[in-house]
Amino acid sequence: AQLAHPNIVPIHNIGIDAQGRPFYSMKLVKGRTLQAVLNLIRDGDSAAIKEYPRATLLTIFRKVCDAMMFAHSKGILHRDLKPENIMVGEYGEVLVMDWGLAKVLGEREEQSSSASRVNDTGDYGMTMEGEVMGTPQYMSPEQAMGMVAELDARSDIYSLGGILYATLTLRPPIDGTTLDEVLTKVKNGHISSLLTVRGNKSSGSVGTPAKMQAEVPEALQAVTLKAMATDRNKRYGSVEAFAGDIERYQSGFATQAEEAGILRRVRLWVARNRAIATSAAVLVILMGKVVFDGQRAALAIKRMSASAPIFAARAHELLRSGEFAGALEAADNAVDLEPRNASYHVVRGNALQVLMRLEGAQKAFLRAVELGGAEGAS
């Protein structure tokens, strides 16, 4: 009831009825769960495949992230995030449902000494209660270990990673034939491979539709695996950072999770700036990429370095137009291509500064000073 957000199912009323029983009323959501959508796509439903391409599914996922950013800002964990608890309304609305295991951070939670793990029903997508709470195939390792007092936002981030996994592969991130097997895999970080071709029924995985001939892009694999890292410290520090990487992917930028090299970032930059990419200098970059091997590597680097001024000029242009993320990537490319040019470090520092990444901006400006010039730093 504390979470008034467009992507969280609203509670309208709470009270006690004439018989002294507590009740609450909530919005009636007409639609279907995200799990139902994924099942339809997996089973080859042509209407669902057309209505929910990967881009649309990622947009739905970002709305789920928006809901969890808000909940976490209020100090509330969900603890049971999974596709079954996401409703996709008939008008495209996305709502996070079923907050029955929600926990308010900082509040002590009584744990019954007599509580025992739920019996193995064979359905590992079903919510468990007791010493281990959550849904086995989507719960974080710390949840699987019953570390109730130590849960934080990163536990929900793991589960969000599981939802992203299912969205990309049409199957849960953890498989197993018994409950103990599933929980053991969760604790040990044994996530199923993301490399399954979604359209290949002969791959040995869950049946997938023949029309979805697409492997999971490496960038999204990196994002998913970062969110689902067994070590909480290696996950995204916040849902905002997680969602930011999805936005970068959708906008054609390199994600932070993939730690993209210069060639990858140049290729993405060219894809986003096709008009500029027709210039001879940028074509040289593409030529350099083709010959970037063996004895011709040095020549390729030399040719690519000649394009650094174009990236720097583009960075200046994007800074003036307020497109700061694009400006930073263009500046990064210029610095990578010609790392000893002080002016490129300055424009990179300016981009980092307006993005409030002050530590990085300071390092960029200091590097410019070391190279003999920091004019233009603000």
C-alpha cells in the first residue's frame, strides 16, 4: 500500500470486516502474466511472436525495473520476482504483482524455529515459504541459503536477472529434476547456458518456435550474467544501473557489463551514425577492423588513429546538443585511438562531469594536465 507507482499493482483499501477478518482490495488487472506471454512465444503462437518481439519484451522488462527502483527507494524488497508475478495488461501496462514475501529493509523479521522447507512438489517455479523463501528457479543464492537478515537490493537484482534470462531464452535460468538439485545449483551459481538458439528445436533445450532464429546477443548475455553473479558484490549495485545497461543496449550503445573494446564501440558508433559513417575517415576504421590481425595490426591502428579527430568533433557536437551519453562514448573512442592527445581527455572529462561521474572526470582532467594541456576543462 506504500508503493504508489504506475508499474506496481495498487491497493485501494484495507480494513476489518464485520466478522473481524482483515481484508484488502486491489486493482483488477485484465491481461496475462509475462510467463504466459513467454509460454505462447515458446509454443510458436504467431500472434504472440508478432506482438512481443525482443525489443518489446525488453521494454516490458525496463518497466519492471522502474517499479523495483521505486520500491527499493522506499526500502522495500520484493523477494519473489519472476515472470509469473509480472502482469502485462490488455492495453500494454506492466504491473509487478504478488508482494506477499516483501520485506522492509531494517525491520527485524521473525523466523520460526519450527519452519521447514516446503515439500518437493516438482514445480520449482512455485513460491516457497519457511526458512527458505522465494521461487527456487529465480531466487538469489543468499535466499537459497536462508540468509534472511542479509538480503538487500542485490537479491532482487539477481531475480530480475532471472526474469531477463527467461525473457531472452524462454526458459528459467536454473533447471533440475529435484528441489535439492535446483537449490544446489542456485547456491553454486550453476546457471543454464544462454547460448541456446531460440529457434532451434533440435538443440536439446525446451521447445522453441522456429520463427525466432536468434541467439542471445553477447551484450545481453553479459548483462544477464552480471545481474546473476553468485557473488553479490559482482552484481549491479542498483536496479538503476542494471536498467541503464538495458537502455544502452536498446539505444545502440555498448553496455558496461560487456566491457566492450574499441572495435566494438566503433562498430556501434557507426551503426548509430550512418550518415557520418559514410565519410572516408570512418570507412578507414572499418577497413582497419578487417585487417586487424597479424602483421597488419600496426598499420590498422595507424589508420584508425587518423579518425580520432572525427570522434572528438562529434563529442563536442553532442555535448552542445545535450546528448551527454553519446558525447562520452565518442570521446572514449577518440581517447582510445589517440591516448596522448590532451584535448581528447579534456572533452572526455567534460562529458563525465555533466553526467555527474566526478571521479572519472577528475582523472580525465589530470591526465590532460599530465599530457601538457587542459584548456577547455570546466
